[in-house]
Amino acid sequence: MNELNQKTARDNILARLRNNRMTQSASPAPYLPSYGWSQAEKIQRLSERMQAVRGEVHRMPRTDWVGWLNQELPKRKLHNILLGETANAELFRAQADAALTLHRYDRVIEDWKQDLFKQVDVGITDTLGGIAESGSLILWPTPQEPRLLSLVPPVHIALLEADKIVDNFAQAMHQQHWSEHMPTNALLISGPSKTADIEQTLAYGIHGPKQLIVLILE
Amino acid sequence: MKPPERVYFFGTCLIDMLYPKAGLAGMQLLRQAGIKVIYPKDQTCCGQPAFNSGYRDEALSVARSLIKCFPQNIPVVVPSGSCAGMIKQHWAELFADQVDAEAAAEIASRTYELTQFLVDVLDLKLKDLGKPVKIAVHTSCSARREMGVAEHIESLLGQLDAVELVQQERKAECCGFGGTFAIKQADISGAMVQDKTTSLRATGAERVISQDCGCLMNIGGAFDKQAQDKGKGPVTQHIAEFLWERTHASN
Amino acid sequence: MHQTEAFHQRIDKALHNEQARTSFRSTMSGLMQKRAAQFPDNDELQALRDQARAIRAHALTRQPELLEQLEQKLTANGIRVHWAETAQQANEIIYQILHAADAKTLVKGKSMVSEETELNHYLEQRNIEVLESDLGEFIIQLAHEPPSHIVAPAIHKNVKQVAELFHQFFPELGYTENIDELTLLARQILRDKFANADAGISGVNFAVAETGTLCLVENEGNGRLSTTAPRLHIAITGIEKVVAKLSDIPPLLNILTKSATGQPITTYFNMISRPRQPDEKDGPQAVHLVLLDNQRSSIRMDEELLDTLRCIRCGACINHCPVYVQVGGHAYGTVYPGPIGCVLEPQRLGLEKTGILTSACTMCGACAEVCPVRIPLPKLINRLRAESVNAARSEAHINGKGSLRKLTESQAWAIWRLLYASPRNYRLFRWFATRLRGLTPTRLGAWTRYRSSIKPAPRSLQELAQQEGFDHE
């Protein structure tokens, strides 16, 4: 279809849509439920939801996560670690266990796509916050923390600051004024990749990360 | 609402010719409760069969003749969820833009499904005079979803001391009747009633009770048809007939 | 072959497929239970349904403005917008985009709209390799079958059939009937494809006019991969998917995933507003949205039938349909099966082609009871039945009005009217029917295939009432 035909298609569709005088339907009422959960309740709820879909959740003081990773990653035989270029990534880089091989997501994907798909065990990212009701992480990938970092590696480790957990999605959108500055890509992640396409039986790790490890920093 | 002195009884075309005892039992229950029951002799049908088949003009002519049967401002009691549902939920659409739309709406506003009337209006108290019996209930989809009276039949049965109510699997699933559906999609309907009768047989109930004779005709007919292979199934019976049998004094 | 005959053949085939029927029964029971468990508080559920309904209804009334706003926002964000009136146009547009970008291989996320346009077939004929990446879609692509459910496309197959299929196509990977292992096999097979595909194609669950955002709901991560890993992303969606505001999304997402699969939320909720920006390191360099009409604007012209367009494709009506559970999706012979299919497809494809679907309904109302946006499905099916037997009853823009009217049937209803609209005729008919009940045939066509015959009572209720002393006025 050429440009002209497409313009015709557009005009035809819009003309048909304008052709009928519909009864106007009232604007929906604002939807902004608030549950008034305490931080402890929100952490509890998020953890339960996350664990119900085989997400792994660990709570720790905010100073401890580097140490935790240094201990856990080698133990789990996860050696190839992909990091972005955030402050947390630099912090980890500075203190990482020598047994770990650290990769830096500092090039455009076209330069190393095959390596990303084949050679990385773990991607570590920050999060913008968490949603207690549904057990979700909020991620807004950035140039410092690109989109595939939380998607291609078989294990995704996410750092979540406890005071950034909100009751529900509507609240997150409202408080963070999403509609004023939507990023290229915004994500809610609620567990590791899963499918139920064979006999409605849940199986994990179909395309995205097989494991999601959430470190709640308090 | 204060119980009225008189009511109209709309027996429905199915009950009039095929299950008159169910209709009569409904009228007797009402009379026993002290209500004067009027059975208008010109009544025929609410129009549902044609309406559900897409033949709305035909449905309208028939429904229109029914309107004339209920002139006084007293309740119209219907021993069928689907016919009551037709009047209450679909007449507005059927009569839309017609001269008698208002008359149809007025009748719809005072129409009750029988168990709804017995429970909500009469708050009927029952005393069980019968022998112990195990029953299952099939609530028609129209009673359940159009009339919202699924609980009424069970609250009536719950008053009967010697009646044990057993639950079948997938209770809320349609039995596959659906009026002309049973003819037009006979094989699907057959598969559905097969599943329904299987789950009802599995309960070990002696009787299957419903508010709708359409469902009973389907389920009971299937039990009969299966009798050779699977043995005689439970007896199917309309709720009015069952209640009358269990509660009236001469029994 | 006439549509009625073809439909009955498909039903016959479906009812004889015991394996598939067992799958449908167990899957639908499971999905119904899981959905119910997500809504423990009925008042909250009803309030959420009201909310979702209001959002969708409002978006439909403002559809032309919202589509223009969406186009303007997306364009400003760097996403190219294309308009297609027909399936053919949509396919042409997509092919041209791929061709211009020299894209030869593509991975697809799940998209029912692309099933409508038969996009895969169109592209494959033009030597483009198309790979479905949703596990269910991947399975049926290998089997050359259409989806049997809009949310669970391969649910008619059991694990053994999937195992055999995988073994047939990928013998080097070994045979397994373990679902976890099969899942990992699929991961292995598709990983390479994601890493090497030139383009990704996806559907869209909601398109937000306010911000120019495309929202995708999924569990597997194939949707994210298809829209992030290749250099080109093309999204295709129906024009009705537009909603006004970003704040409309949380309630819709909430009720969508709970209604569809009984999940509080899916693993991924992916919101795309731009192609890769100059400082960003991944994501597609170009993103396109194809807006497909394909009869939707005509459906919207009828004040009653436009409710069809509120649908958010959760599949809850299908999961709760007692007809679907018996025959499964293939029996319908259309892209969308179940109650929403019985309503949408005859409007989309014409009553002369698929009007018979409206007969595959008992009017039980189970679908309308669970629809998250309160589409009155039985009412719409009933309306379409009326349209299908009457060429001139309304001004609705549907093809094939009156095409299912048969002389025998219309005559039967004319006789019925003659008998039942006149109390005098009815009394006469009843007298004969009750008095001559001995002559009732023991076989009544299709009815007695599964049930015993019906016989009038010896005396009518009217006579019994009179006998028992009831007044008649």
C-alpha cells in the first residue's frame, strides 16, 4: 500500500467512526485504591506474591547485598555477571569476588548480541520500585541499564529498596507521575518467565529468565 | 411487600400442555397459603421460543395477546424461570417502540417466578409430611442468571426435614436445553445433557428437582432414553409438584 | 458447502475427538476455578467490572479523537502509524515495512489480529521466515493448525502429541514427554531465533492515546524478546484497542489477567512508547503500529452491537461457555471461538458466512456473568439471530442479513403465531393435542436422538384449574 492509499484508509476509517452520533458515555470515575498497608505489610505481601510464582525473595540491610552476592553467586555456580553502568553496578564492580567474571553492558546490542545470548549467566538491575498487591517489580530501563539486561540472562537479580514499595499499580503511576514522562519502555516484572501452554501445566523459564531473585534492601 | 389477596397465575405453554400437574401444584400451594389464584383462560405463551430464534415479529404478536390476560394490578406468578425471565428481562426489548411498551413494562414489574414469590413475598413456611428422600436440584440458567433466584429453591427445600439435598458436579452448568438449540444443535445439546445426567446420576439422588420444565423435559427425557444402558435415572419433578406432594395435608 | 452443513461436520468431528474433549473439560474447569479464586469479594468484583466497562465504553464513544491523539503521540514519540481498512491492506503494509528494511526472518509474539489477517501465510508466500514464539502458538505452527482458544492456543493437544511433534521436527533434541523438559527444548530452539531475527511482530493489549504507549501482557517473555531484540518491531492491533488515559490501564490490567487465567498479574507487563533513542543501547531502531479496522468501524455504527468492541480478549466467556467446552475452538471454524466469536465473527465476516455460529448458544448467560467489561453476549447473539433471519429489520451494517431465513422454518413460526397469538386457535390446537396424544410420534427428529419423546398430557392445566375450582378472571 502506498502513502496515498494509506491516507485514504485513514480518512475512510475516521469518517466511518465520525459518521454515527453515539450516545456519549460518561467518563469513568477515577481509580486510585489505597490499602494503607504499613511497610512491613507491603514487604510481606510482595514477598508472598513473588514466592507464589517461584520468585526468590531475600530481605537484607541495604549495606549487605554486595556481600550476599559475593557469597551466593559462586555457590550457585553463576560466574558470568552482566551489569549496567549505574551507581549500584559500579559499587558491585568495585567489591566483586575475584572468581566472578563481570561484563559491562556498555555497547549497542548489535556489537555483541550473540555473546549476550550465549555467555551471560546473570543480569543484575536496580528497580524503580515494587507493587505489593500483585508482587511486581517496576523497571524503567535506561541507557545505563538497557532493556535486555533483565530479559536475556537466565537469572535476573533485582535490587528493590523497601521504601519504594507501593500498594498497587495505580498508586505507583500516580505518585511517580508516569503520564507526564513515559520512558521508551516501562515494565512490571512479577516472577520468572513461565508458561502453561502444554496441558495448562505451569513450567518456568520458557523465554525470559528462569530465575528471578529479588533483594529487598532495608 | 405485604402478601396480596389475589394473584394471576401464568401457567406457561409448556406446562399447560405437557406438565399441567406442576402448574396445578403451584396454584394449590398458593391457595393453601390463603391467596386467591386467578388462571386467565386466554393465556398462551410469553413469546420466548420465537424471540430466541430470531423471529421477533412472531414473538411480539404472541406476547401481545398475553398482555391482555393480566389487566388488574396484582402479581403475575410464573412457575418457570425462563418464562418469567422473558417477561422481566426481554419484553422491554421485544416491545421497544411499540404502542403497548408501557403495558408490557407494567406487567413485567409485577411478574414473579414461583419460588421467588413463595420466598420473597409470602415467606412461606413448610412442614414436611413425606418420607425421607434424597434429591438433587438443577437450577435453570434463567432462574439463576436472569431472575437471580438460584437460592430460593434451595431455601424452600431446606425447610423439609426428611429431604436430603445432594450436590452434583458442575451444578451451575447449563443442561443443554436452550429451546430450539436442542433441535438446531442437537448433537451439542445431546453431549451437554449427557454430561448433566452423568453428574446427576453420580449423586445417587432419587429425584431431580427444578423450577423449569424445559430443563426437566431435557434431563428427564435423557434419563428415559438412557434407561436401557444405564438403568432408570432419578425421577424428575417440578419444584411446585414436589412441595405440594410433601406438604399438603391429605397426603 | 453451505455454512450450516460445514459447521455440523466440524461439530461432529469435534464431538468424536475424546482426547481433545477431555483437554477442554479439564482446562476450562481449572480456568474457571482459578478465576473465581481471584475474586473472593463479589462487591469488589462488580465495582471493578463497572470500572472496566466504563473505561472501554468511554473510549469507544471517543474513538475517532482518541485514535487521532494516539497517532499524534506515537508519531511524536517516533513510532510510525499505519492504517488498514482490510486484512489484505494490513498484510501489504507489514510486508512493505519488512521489505524496505530488508528483513527476512521474523519472530512473532502472540497476536489474534494477525490471525485475523492470516499474516503468517501471506509473509511465507513472500519468502519471509515467520516464527511464532509463544509456546502454544509455536506448537500449533508446527502442527499447521489454527489456535483453539484465544488465550491457550494449543490446549486441544496433550503432552504426548506435543512431544511427538517436537520429535518430528527436532529429532536431534531427543524425545521427552516431560513438560518442563519440553519447555526447555522450546527455549533452546527459539533462543537462536530471537538472537538472529531481523524483525519482531507483536499484538497490543491496550494502546494509550494520552501518552502514545503500546501495552503488552504476557508470561513467557517472548513478547518482550520479540519487541526488544530485533532491530525492527511491528505491532498490529484493532482500532478498538485504544483507551484514553494511562490511568485507565491499572484497572483494565487487573481485571484482564484475573479474568483470563486467574492470575493476579502476568509475569510481564510491557509498555512501549518509543523506538530506541540515540543514547540507548538496545531495543528496535524502528517501531511501527498497524491499526486495523476490518469491519470494526461498521460494528460501531449500531448502538447495541458496538458493545462487542468493548472486548479486551480475556477469554473468560470462552472458559465459561458450556458449548465451547464440548466442542472446542476448531469447531467454530473462525479465528475467535466461543461466545465472543459467536458475536464478533458473524459481524466481521458476514451472516451469510458465519451466521450459523449464533445458533451455538443455549442463552445460559454464563458468559455475560463473567465478562469483565459487561458485554451482554447472549443479548447480542439473540440480536444477530434476528438479523440473520430478517433482511430488513434494522439498519445495522452487517453483511448477509436474512441469509439464514429458511422457508420451512419461517413457515413453522408463522403457524406458531397463528396458534399462539389467538386464544381461540390455541384452545382448539390444545384440545386436539391433548385428545389425540396417543398419536404423538415416538421419534421427534433430533430431539429423540438423545431423549425420549414428548407427549401432551391428557388434560391441560387450564382444564385442571377449572376442575379444581380456580377462577379464570
